[in-house]
Amino acid sequence: MKNDPVDFILIYERFLVALQERCTHYHMIKKYRPNLPQYLVNVIRYQRKILYLYRLTKFNEYCALFNSLNRYIQYELRAIKKA
């Protein structure tokens, strides 16, 4: 490249155009995403406590309770998504 400033500007402009074509554009989408109902949040917190107790003690009762709570939460989440 010569020491000519015009050549530098032209090359730099081509560089910026190539950079702009390579960049990914994204748009912020504002949509309403409702929170989970409070009863379901409480059930999830209770499930986390049961999981902690199961990992601590390895009792089968905690395992069965955890599995049933997991099925209940999945059922409720499907119902909420449908609504």
C-alpha cells in the first residue's frame, strides 16, 4: 500500500463493509412471558428440598416422592403452556 491516505480510506471502507456483512443481526423481541403460578413455584422449591434430602440420606421414600413430584410438575407445566 502506498502512503496515500485515499488508498487507506478505500481499503478501510471495504474492510468495514466486509465486516458488516459477516456480523449477525439480532432483534430484541418484547413479548409477554408470564411467570409460573406461585403454587407451582412452591412445589418446585419443595421438590428441590426432597432432592437434597434424598442425596443426603438415600432413602427410597424420598426417591419415590421426588419422582411423583417431578411427574406432577411436568403435568402442570404442560397444562400451563397449553393455556
